[in-house]
Amino acid sequence: MADSYRYRCGECGHRTAWGSESQGQQAIETHYARCHPHTVPGGVVEFRKGSSGGGSGCLIALGIVVLLLIIASRH
């Protein structure tokens, strides 16, 4: 999963959907042109870091299975 950005309007609190930085910039510029003409776009940019591959959950599960097999083999 890639990093995501969401833009919030500084005038009315409108929020764009999470997406790429360029998608968010375009969406907030479109919002300002439609709802706040003659106002320079402002507000806040939110950032959400993407996952680093998501393999850690599987690795933990595999480790638990191996541990259970070791315990079961000793009985």
C-alpha cells in the first residue's frame, strides 16, 4: 500500500478522499474553484504512511505454528 494524502479545505472543512498527492491537490483545487472562487487554496494536508509489505502478520502466525509444533513433539 502506498502513502496516502487527504486535503482539508481551509474555508469550510471539506475533505478530499485519500489518494496520491497529485490527486488530492487536483481535488482541492477543483473544490476551491467551484465553492470558493477568487480564494487562494489553503487548509491542511493529512498524510498516512503506507504499509511496508504487510508480511509481518504472516511471519508471526508462522512462528506460533512452529512453536506449537515444537511443544507438541515433546509430548
